[in-house]
Amino acid sequence: MDINYQQTPHILGHAFDKILTWHSFWDPLVLLNPLRPLIQTHYSHRINQEVGKELEKRFAELKHEAANPTSTVVKKQKSVIGLALQSYIQDQLKNSKPGNFCEKGNTGAVLDSAKLDPSFTSIVTNQLRLFLFAGNDSTSSTLIFILHLLQKHTPILSKMRSEHSSVFGPNPSSASSLLRSSPHLLSSLPYTLAVIKETLRLYPPADGMRQGLPGVSVTGPNGRVYATEGLAMVMLHLGIQTNPRIWVRANEFLPERWLVEPGHELYCGIPGSWRPFEHGPRACIGQALSLVEIRVVLVLVGRVFDFRPSYEEWEEEEREKGGCFGRVRRWVVGEGKREVGGERCYQTDRAGAHPSCGYPCKVSVR
């Protein structure tokens, strides 16, 4: 489903943005606003409508495919919707005639009458909303922090651009067609991948959680053993990934640490020390896709545009807007002139660890 949101408005993108705008963990001016539940409910319903329409469309296509007399096997689906519906259709066929669900004469009649169960639709819609949010919002926030770090460290930006020129040629406009014809070229960008991994180390988009279990314990650095039963454990990714006991020059932006061999001072071989996608059996299902998406964006824009933050201009515009409510909100939320560790662009508690103030910036063609 191509919503073309970069060019034209679309209800999916608009609704997600509205829900995020009216979300907060602690901001009283958001949480106590009587309009908040009404706005979030309205846009939640609009998202469900759009996802539901696409669900029904794919269900009809797969039913037709499954009932095709030339084949009794539903083709393998790779999309999230396709996989869910493929399993659902197979269950419908199995339940219709146990032990004989693939007979051609039975399949068409069963599928003609098959409808999506409301509870199944609700479960799939909620899961798809999570995929759409987690797979898009965290990736876009990461891209912002990458572009910000690159403009602060111009030697690193120049090195990444040189890598792109060596792989895709000196003309940036040819990168798009080369990617289409030879997508494997993305694997020839080790320095770009190192830039991405180092950014995710310094700006992880989320933390991890685990439910404690009887008999399961964790051991602290002092050797003390902590029982986990009855507890919810939170892995603070930023704390782990900038811990000086684990990382050399922990707060510095050094993509080279991902390219050195064991034995080098920058090398970190401790398992689980880098976990922006979490670690082990609960690792993010979209990790590979996200890393591909970010590399594609950097290849397409890295040599074409320059980015620079414009917090001063943004603050001036906010002052010109004026109004008592705006001044109070900026004081409560802390959206005035503020730094964290000397940095104007820092992560906020808004979902997906968005950059402060939405990262006001100026973009220019090189």
C-alpha cells in the first residue's frame, strides 16, 4: 500500500502523527486535556478503518488464489498481512472438512462463504499498527540523529560520502537506478553501516523489558545475585551502551570501533553490550529491514543535501507565536532553550525517543 506521504497527505500518516502528538507519559498539559481521549479515539478508529480495508482486500485476493482449480497450494506470502491471512485461510479449510481440506471440489465452496472473524481482524489490526509504528517511527528518529551527528563530525561525513562515491559512482543521481538493478551493493558499505551502528549505540530508540521468573536471577558487577520473580526488568540501553566499563571513549562518536579487529583498544566483544534491537529470542523482528532502509536513505540523500540544526530560529518563531498557553507549556515541558550534556539535540520521552523539539533544521542542496 503506497500512501505517498512524502508528497501528499494521507490519513494513515496524519493519524499516527496526531496520536503521537497527543501522547505523553507525564506532561500534565497533555494528559489532563479533555480533548485528548476524543482525538486519540477518533484517529485510532481512522487507522483501524484503513488497515481493515487493506485486510479485506488481501483476504479476497488470497481466497481467489486458494480456490484456483489449477493449484491447491496457497502461494507463500511475505508481507505481514499475507502471512496472517494465509494461516487464517488454511485454518478455515482445515476446520471445514478435517483430513480432506485440500480437495479441489471442497476448497472453492468453503472459501466462497469464508469471512474474516471480527476477533481475528481486531488482533491482526492491532499487531499491524504496532508494526507500522515501530518499523517507521524509530527508524525515522534514528535517521535524524545520524544526519545530526554527521554534520557535527564532517570528517566522518566526508568518509561516508567517499564510500558512496566509490560504490555508486561520482554522480549521486545514479545511485537510485543502481540500487534498483543491484541491491546487493548495500552490502559493500561497511563504513556506512558502522555509522548507523554507532548512532544507535549513542541514541537507542527504545529500551527492553523482561518479566521476572521464579528461579531466574541476575548477577551485578559486585557479585551480588538478584532474584527476578515478581519483577519487571528494564534494560536501559543508553546506560549499557555508554558504560565506560564496557566501551572505550564511551561518549564519543567513533564509527571505527565497528571496523577494528579483536585486540584493538576500541574493540568491544562483550555479548549483549550493543542492543538497540534488543538481544536473543526477543530481538526486533525488523532489525535487518531497518538497517537496509537507513542505508538506502543515506545513499540517496548523503551526497545531495547538507543538514544543520536551527534551534535558534525555531525558538524565535515560538516566541513570535506568543500566547500564555504556549509560554507555560514550554516552561513545563522544557521546550525552551535547553541542553543535555551540552547538546541541543537530545532524546525526549516522546514515543520512539524523538529528537528534542522535533529537530528544527535547515536543509540545503550541496
